[in-house]
Amino acid sequence: MRHYLIHFIVGEVSQEFRGEVFKPLLVKSAPAYVQGAVPHQLVVGRETVNADGREVVFDIRGYPPDVLLILTRVEVDDVISRDIFPLEESISRQALELLKLHGGSGMSEAYSVFVVAGFEGAPERFLDRADIITSLLKSERLELDPREIDYTMRTQIKYAKGDLAIIDWDGAFLFDPDDDVEEDLELLVLANLQLLRYRILDSKIDERFERLSRLVHAGRKYGLWRRGEFQEDLKELVEARTTAIIGLQKLEREIKLIGDWYSARFFDLATGKFKIEEWRKSVRNKLESLEDLFSTVMENFSVTGKHKAEWIQIILFFLLQTGWFILLAIEYSYFTRS
């Protein structure tokens, strides 16, 4: 029997990365087009660090253009044990440090997967240690209430007779006698990536709200001679809004293409725990509000520009009339002297 801990972090980075394309394994009753639906990974490199007194190897991969995946797996004597906490925390710190060294500049999502493989019999026999399993899934050292344990253990899915997956917010337990967990691991990575993408998109929309609000409140300072500056700011907002809409549509398209097979059911279970549907609704509502505010600003800007043009015409007409009166006065003075 084998026990091991898999820990990974997906995080936003600011610097460019390159590498060969890595193709994940998706074979458990999934349609052929799934390989083309999921985002491609690039193999960026590998790092070896010391974590809790042992050497740990981290694989570093990237999701272009701005997300890195840092992943490791460590074999242990017993993964269903509270003694795993120090190792998990040390690995998590090292993974975050590596992310920073490779340009980590913003948000990130960390996740732990506890694997039991190579066993005989039904996986349900391990559930007599449900209290420890739940504590590890929640990264919680406290002794949990039986009702909380029962609630957590309900989030299960099976594919073959001998396997079992239990999924929660901070981690997942995978029981598989054949150690066939690569697809489940890849789907958990994708669910965390999806959550991270929504968080990044949500943050960027908030930034656009603040930027547009500043433009509205500072609108008075954009006089006649600074109209070009105001137009340039609005142009940047148009581009940002377009990018946000494209990003949201791409996320939703990737989810739909996974289909309704085992992969989809596993993915739905994970994304349900991560509240991704709530994130999706929040982002879409914010995007609609941003569009309404943007339209209002554009309309006001057009009206303001029109009013300015009308005032300019009035002033120029007044200056022209004044010029004619001055000219007539000069001519009148000239003829009366004569």
C-alpha cells in the first residue's frame, strides 16, 4: 500500500515564461475533445528544496500568459494522520516562495491532495478515520464536531468499484487501488485554476470601476484643452472591458466543453465546493454594472462635448460681431474726420 501527499499552488505571475507543451492525462470516460478544451500547460522547470527535513522536488508548469502551477508529490508512511500537518505546511511555504521567485505578483490558490493507493478491498474501510480525514481536508487541527465531519464526508464520487474521491475547499482525498489518480489530480488543478481566473477577473473589474469613478469625479478638470487626455483614458477602459468580456466567455466555454461524463461530474463536484458558480454570477453582474456606468459616462461626455462646441460657436460668433462693430467704428471715425 502506498500513501503520498500532493501539494500544488496556482498563482498569477508578472514575468513571461516559456517551455514545451505538457499534455495532461484525461482517460476516465471523457470525450475526445476534452484534451482540446482544457488549457494547455507549458513545462517551465523543476526545483529541489528542503521541506520539514526532507528533499522535495517541485515541478513548475505554466498556463499562458500569466499563471504558474507549482506541484510536488511526497511519499509518506501514513497520509491519514495529523502528523502530516507540519510537512504540508512546510511544503506550502516552499511552494509560495518558489512562486514569488518566478514572478508571483498577485493572487494564488493552494491545494493539497492526499492519496491512498495499492490497497485491497473497498475504500470505505478507511472512513473509520473520518475525523482525521476531515481535519486534513479543512487544514484544521481542532477536533471537529460530528455534524461537520458528516457534512464534509458527503462530498464523494466513485468511478470504479474500488476507488473513492472526497473533495473539500482546501483539499481532497483520493483512494484508488491502481494508483490511477492523474486525471482526478488534473481536474482539481483545473478547478483551482478556474477559481483563480475568476478572482483575477473580479479584481480587474473592481480596478476598472475605481478608474471610471475617478474619471467621473475628476470630470471637471478635463477642460477644453484636456479633452484628448479624457478620450485616451476612455479608450483604455474600452479595451479593458473588451478583454474582461472575452475572458469571461472563454472560461464559460471551457466548462461547457468538458461535457457530461465522469470528468464533468468530478469537475462539477470540485467547482461546487469552490463556489465557482457564485463567482461567475458576481463577475457577470459587475461586468453588466460596469457597462451601464461606462455607457452613462460616454453619453455625458458626448453631451458635454456637444455643449462645449455650441459655446465655442457662440463665443466665436460674438467675437466676429465685435470685430465688425470695431471695424465700423473705425470707418465711421475716419469718414467723420474727413
